Amino acid sequence: MENNQINTDILIIGGGSAGVAAAVASARMGVRAMLIEKGPFLGGKATRAIVSTICGAYFRSEGAALRHAHVGFPKEFCGRLSVASGTEPFTYVEGLRFLPYDHQAFKLLCDAYMLNEKVQLFLHASLSSVGMENGIIDSVDAIALDRRVKIFPKTVIDCTGEALVATLCDLEVLKDETYQASAMVFSLTGIESADFENLSLSVRRSMKRGVEAGRLHPELEKLSIIPGSLKNGSAFFKLSVSRAISDELNKATELELFAREAVSAVHTFLKAENGPLKNAEMSVVASELGIRTGRRSLGKYILSESDVLNCVKFDQAIANGVWPIEYWGHDGNVNMDYFNADDCYEIPADCLMSADLGNLYFAGRNISASDRAIASARVIGTCLATGYAAGKMAAGSVLKRDANEIIQEIKSELLNV
Ligand SMILES: Cc1cc2nc3c(=O)[nH]c(=O)nc-3n(C[C@H](O)[C@H](O)[C@H](O)COP(=O)(O)OP(=O)(O)OC[C@H]3O[C@@H](n4cnc5c(N)ncnc54)[C@H](O)[C@@H]3O)c2cc1C
């Protein structure tokens, strides 16, 4: 097998929301940024699991005014996505706000950022091993489609969503016995209702009746319509997969097979119900099951549930968290724990810096946070901010800039809300 060798200043592993933001921040600091992504397109859960709404981008508020959680890159990204998707921020229950988006527009926007910022992008490129010496990562191996590539980065940002770098280095990671329930997203066209509330009620009733009558498996009952997605007779649906998720080998395969079959069964059932979905056809099925949480990296500080619910502020803050703790249990039900409206907690820089390795940073849903804290901080708006901050911190270390000065710059760029 050919052995290609590449030098770079910053290697970002994983091109989800956090990885894209990290790459943009690094490139804007003038260092060489390289991003490897194992899939064929960018966006991670936002595009492969088609979660369809950006949460964590606006403060929860009972008032009418829309207040961004961050200025700078997260606001810029949401603004461009809103224009490209033809959508506006949506006000939901309890003063929650989010931005519905088109998943194809999300992919194209990420591509445009990579091209404009001149990030060296490798799609179909999967991290396979990490070399370390004297507390520093000195090389990373990846398989890029059919080639082995050896990368020599000065710093590494783990945006895999699964703390993969720490796992491959046999470092301690934050993990749980089981993780939050997953969900499969799909869309239907030919819906004969234009009213979100009526349609939601009709679907909920059908599903309940189906389970009670034994025509639908009880595990398939929790189906919801993604708010803001119903237009022109089509909508996106989210089917909760009421099964435990663990680190057990091949658990993900079992769940993917189950979820695919489940989506087909639910579609067939709803058509037979003779309601507003009797002529509905399946148009899109997410290419992967949406697994919400997994292992997190161990940083110099672990964000806690109490930090989130008490809106704790930190001197070294680099991001704001505005979304409540949204915890999906294995019964397929969600539990929301709110903190004060119009307030936020802050995420300190230490949650993005490895406790063990001098040149490892992380961002997105694998930051150093407890399982309850990440149930809030995993939303896309927050991932865009932690990604951007990690990119800037990593670039600052390559440029041998003072770390406190960089944190102050991040604060004034992102947190001046
Ligand atoms: C069902 C579901 C519903 C959700 N609903 C919402 C919602 O409505 N609003 C909201 O804001 N958030 C929602 N979320 C949460 C949000 O989508 C994710 O937490 C967020 O997108 C995570 O971004 P990330 O960049 O940290 O990780 P990810 O998006 O998971 O990106 C990680 C990337 O790393 C890549 N990767 C992994 N391993 C490797 C490797 N070995 N080599 C190279 N690349 C690798 C992956 O392919 C992926 O592209 C939902 C999540 C799920 C699952």
C-alpha cells in the first residue's frame, strides 16, 4: 500500500458542525488547517442524521426579541444557512428558539467555507491510529478512501463526537454505561394537512391506536414531526428508537438495522390509517441513525449539571450554553430541565483542552462534560462556538501566542452579545 506523508499545523478530525467551525477558525488565524472526515460530506449529525433544526443559537426568552447566543462565526453561519434554506428562526414552547434548515443547504455551506478558507479537506478519510511521544501527539494515521496517509500535525482537534483520539491513545475518557436514546429521521411527501398541530395530533393518536390494537410494535410508538419542517405537503419525522445504547461492540449495527426496518414499518402503517398520510410517500431517509451522545474527552475541567442549571460563569469562558438539559430516556421520552430564561451558562476553555496531551483540543459533543451537561451542550449552536474556540486556541498555540490573550480574543469575538 502506498504511504503518503503530509505535514500540517492543525489537524481537525471529524467534519461535523464543530469540526467545520474549528477549521474555519484555524484557517482565519493564518495557519495550515487540514480536516479529515470519514463520510462523503460534511455536517456530521446535522446532515447525516438530518436533525433539521439548529438549537442553542438563540437565548430562550419569554420576550419577543430574538437574541443570539453568540456573535461572530456561529451567528454568521446561522445567518448564511437561514438565507440558503429559506427559513427563519422559529419560536417554540417555553420560549425556546431554533432555526429550521435544509440539510442539502447545510452541506453546501460547509463546502463553501472549506473552499473559501482554503482548508485542506479530505473526505472519505478515517482516523485509524495516533502516535504519541513525551505527552504530545506526533503523528496520525488515516485511511483516505483506499490509501494509507501519515499526517504530522503540530496540534490536533478531536471533533469526532466520540473522543476517538483519546480512545485510540488509551487515555481516560468520560463514558457511561448507557447513552441517550437515538432517533431516525425521514421525510414524507404528499401529506394532506397544512396544519402542524392538527397533523401532530393525528399522528400521535394513530400511533397510540396502532400500538393498542397490536398493529404496531410498542417500540415504534414515539414518532414526532420536526417543528418548522411542514411545508408544501412534506415534512420531516423523527422516530425515537427506544433501545439502550452502549459502547458494546457492534451495538450501532444492531440499531441501524432495527431503525431502517422500523421506518418502513411506520410508513406502511401510517398509509393504511386512511388519515392525512394515506397518500404520503417516503422521500428521504437519513443515511445514519441519530445517536445523540457517546464518550467524551477528559479535559482540564469537567462541565457539570450544576454549572448548567445554575448558569455558572467562568473567567476563561469561550462559549455560551443557552439550551436546557434535553435528556432522551430509553422509553423514547424526553425530559427537559430548564435554567432561567434570558440567561446562560458559560463553557470554560479548560473543557476543550486535554488533561493528558499538550497538543490535543476537542470540541462539539465530545467536550469534557458530564452526561447531563452534554445533554445541553451537544446542540449545534453550542458546537459551532466550541469548534470555533478550539480552532482559535489550537492556532494560537502553533503561533506561540499567549493562551490568555487568545481566550480574551475569543471572548470579544463570540461572547459580546
Ligand atoms: C436524533 C438527534 C436529534 C438532534 N436534534 C437536534 C436539534 O434539533 N438541534 C440541534 O441543534 N442539535 C440536535 N442534535 C444534536 C446535534 O445534532 C449534534 O450533537 C451535533 O451536530 C454534534 O456536532 P459535532 O460536530 O460535535 O459531532 P458530529 O456531528 O457527530 O460530527 C462528528 C464527525 O466526525 C466524523 N468522524 C467520526 N469518526 C471519524 C474518524 N475516525 N475519522 C474521520 N472522521 C470521523 C463523523 O463522520 C462526523 O462527521 C440532535 C442529535 C441527534 C442524534
